[in-house]
Amino acid sequence: MPHILNTWILWFLVTSATAQSPCSCWIEPDTSYTYINPDSLPSFVDDGSLGPLILPFQFLFFGQPQDTVFINSNGSLTLHHPFPNFMPTDFPITAPVSFLSDTTLAIIAPFWADVDLAGTCSSCNEVFYKLTASALVVNWRRVGYYNLHTDKLNSFQLIITDGSDPLVPSGANMSFCYGEMRWTTGDVLDGQNGFGGVGATVGINKGDQVGYLQVGRFDHAGIDYDGPNGAMDGVDHLDSTHVYFNVADTASVPGFTMVSFGCDTIWQDIALPLKEEVALTFLLFPNPASDHVLVNWSGTGRPDLVQLLSMDDRIVRTMHPSAGQQATISLSDLPAGAYLVRAIGDLGITMARLLKVDPH
């Protein structure tokens, strides 16, 4: 049975944008980067891999030192072998997947989806990487989706380090960074116009059926996001977002930080090993909303407190839900913009982003 993340400790920070801050995580490839040229590696264009790359630094992955990686065109990095699979799945991986006969896949996935680099467009469908003495940076820059589609393009970046490189803040050793994210699904996975079907996976999988961190699954446009293990999320949630975390520890992933909306930060502390229990989760409907929003929770837990926060961490609404599985938050007198909904209960603290819009 998949293990459910059982520790949810979240709080809100505001950070200023500096040269190496989480707010400016995207690194535009320059002449010091290596372009993975499809002319010299044609197989990389669609469902391909580059490697092995030998790391000149020690990268700790769940406490184990790693010195070899593979860059996969479909938005991932693997540690032990190439992985050209185009069909994302939930983490942790507990059953064999295509191109792999067992469940030992150690994968780092900033955006595991059906990337297709063969479409025709200008300054797009490019993958670059750079190795330094303490870091590996990989950029998927304005990449399209299968089959040859370039009407929507995604830009995302992965960094792994020795834990000391300032490219990744706060002593973490890995980060995902996102530019514009406009699609989730290729045609062969029942996608239509880049959405639906089998959506993209963002996260890491240790390869022992237990250790993992799933940031989310994405299969549609929109900013809705209900946490790592909830329903499918909107890919626009990732726009201009930085996710960073530390996977150096043997027993735990200490947490991941998500930075977006002009560098507003949500810190989520998630501990491993994991217990088999249902975390406190909720959904917001509608989202975006104009007059009110319904907060619907599921599982065995019910929040004792529900709060609406502005993006500068001011508590705008507070309520103590009674019996039942939903609460209503009035929005009619609030200005349009982004807010956070925070639910606090026995199973932890969960947050989701809400967009208030003016009525038509």
C-alpha cells in the first residue's frame, strides 16, 4: 500500500528577491552550458536519455552518495540507468513501469511528462545542462509535447548539489524551478490540446516503494492546488515557482519550500519514514471564486480551525467548523487577488491557494 505523507507543518514567509534568492531561481543557459544537440543524439528528441554523466561532487540521495546520473528528455533525472518512459505515475512507485521490470526506479522529476523536442518553433525545444564542482543544472527551455505540438510550451529547471552550493538556498541540495508552464499531457496519453489523460508528475522517488516526495500531479490549466497527494492540480500553479528541499538525510525529507506570487513562501515539513494514515486534505470550489468559496475536506479528519490569509500573511477570515464536511468562506467584500486557505486539525495543517476574482 502506498504510504501517505503524514506530517504537515506549514507556515507562511515573505522573502525579498536577491541575486541568489528563491525568487530568482531560473538560470538562463549561456555559453558555459552544454546543449543536448539532437543532430548528435537523435534519440534524445523523443523519449531519449543522455548519460551516464559522472558527477564531480557527492550528491546524497536519501543518505546514499551518488556519482552517476542520466538526463531524460521527458523531464526527469535518474540515478542508476536511463529512463525514456513517457507515462507518468504516482509516487511512490510500487509496481513495475514501462522500460523497468522492477520497482527500484530512483527518479528526480521536475516535470515528468511526454515531452517532444521534434516540433518546429523558434528558440524552443531545447535542453541544456551544466556541471560544476558542486552542482548539476539542467534546463528544459520552452519544450513542447507529443505529437510535435508547439502551441503550448513549458520551461523548467532542475538543480542537484553537494548541499553547499548557493544555487540552492537554505542548505538544501535539490531544487525545481519553473518559468511558464502551459501543458501537461501528450496525445498518446489521451491528452487533448495538451491537457487531460495521464497528467504530469512532480517529485522524487527513492526506489524502495517507501521513500518519496510527491509535490503534485498536474493534468489541466489553472492555479488550483490541493497538496502533494490530493486531486489532480492546475499546471499554472507552477508558473514562476521555486521548489527546494534536502534529500541528504537517510531517514527523512526535511521539507520542501514553494516560492511564488512575487516570492511568497509556503514551507511544508514532511517527515519520513511514513505512517499509513490519511492526512488532512481539502478541496476549494469554485476556484477562482468571486462571492464565496466552499472548503470541502475528506478522509477521517476534520479541521478545528479554517483561516483565510492574504499573501502578506494577514488573517482575513477565521472560522471553527461544526459537524459536517464543508465550510463556506465569504469573499464578496474582499479585493481581487491571491489568498491562502489554511486548515488546522489533529492530522496536521494544510494550505491551498485561492484566487478571488471580481464578478462579471
